[in-house]
Amino acid sequence: MKQWYEKLFDNYGEKYDKEPFTQGTSGECDFIEKELHYDKSLKIIDVGCGTGRHSIELSKRGYDITGIDLSESQLEKAREKAKRLNLKIDFLQHDARNLPFENHFDVAIMLCEGGFPLMETDEMNYEILKNVTKSLKSPAKLIFTTLNGLFPLCHSIDDFHEADAHTEGAHYKSESFDLMTFRDYNITTFTDDAGKEHRLECNERYYIPSEITWLLKSLKFKKIEIFGAKLGAFSREDKLKTDDYEMLVIAEK
């Protein structure tokens, strides 16, 4: 039986690229380039690449990048876009909990909840971090965003999503937030690329900074830094606050 995140991305490539949260690609890639000191010799893996928006933008800028995703439908859109732009990018279907790479990449990016906080259990989420780490050389850098567990302690998740309630795309209605597990149980409604309407029961794991730090330390990352994650405007000057819906994590091994 397919999980909610598999159903959501089954036939959603066109609509996904129009979502409000996918509109910061260029600015986010500016930040990634700066973090990599503009070194185009580095091999990058884009985990949960979706329709390839970051992979394609970085490839256009001259970087060697491989995109992996669970959704073949999303990957097809990514391949179509890359072909139109005459870019050679490997877009491969893999489950991030079981990657075939070992000591292969210099950098991993995992942006816009590219799988990590969406799994059914904490153990599955950890397997993603573990497999991404295994894929990296040493030294290497991991840059990812995830849901900020400090946000729902001080704010309404529904109020946050209400800002996009009148736009096209998926809509979210939080049913409950479990303080014991830091999981938000919500109903997501959306119309797929074929015009079919869907209603999914979802749950997403929010993480507090100390949890992320501990998880990455257990995977032998030596330096872990966490910042606020503003759409299209990642910055090391953006200290993480309780009103940041997402956090930006930069870890070095």
C-alpha cells in the first residue's frame, strides 16, 4: 500500500512547480554556491529532487549533480525539463533509505522536505540521514532543510498555511499536533495534473534543533550549524527563531 507522500507525488509534477514553496530556487542555489565556494569540481547529490528544480539550476551554473527521488512521475518531469535545456543530469529513482552510493559525493542537498521528515517512523527518517551520510566522501558537506519543531510550540500550523489557502496547489488542514512525538496530523487536499481531486491523511515529523544536532553527531558529523530557512533567501545571518517554519542545517564531516 502506498504511503501518503507517494500518493501525493504520483501525478503532480506540473502543479508542484507552481506551488508557492517552490518559487525560491534561484536564491537558494545562490546560497548553495556560496557554501561550496563556487567549486565546480565537487560532485553533488540532490536527495528528494522532485522535478529537479535545484539540480537543474545548479547544472545550468556548471555543477556536476545527480538527482534522486522515490517518485518516477516527478523524475519524468525533471528529465523532460533537463532535456529541453540540453542539460545532462542523472535523475535516478531510489528510496533515500536505501541508497546504492558509498563515499561517492562531496556534497548532499536535501531541500524543501526532500523525504527526511515525511517518513512514518523516526527510525525511517534516521535511515535517510544514515544513507545520505554513507553516500558522502570525507570531508563532505550536507545542506538540508526540515520542519522546525519550535514553530508549533508557539504558533498555529493552520494559521501558517492559511496564507496560501486562496492560491492554487495543495491545501493543508492540521487535525492535531502530538507533543509526545512532534508529529502533525493533517488533511491535505489537492488536484493532480490530470484534474483529479485527492484527500490524503498525512503526518509530518517536526524536529527541534538539539535532536538534529544529536542525530548528526551520531553519524560522525564534526560541525553542525542550524539557521532559519527563509524561502529563496537562505542566510547564515538568519538566526533560527520560533517563528521560522523551517530550519536550515549545514553539517560537515
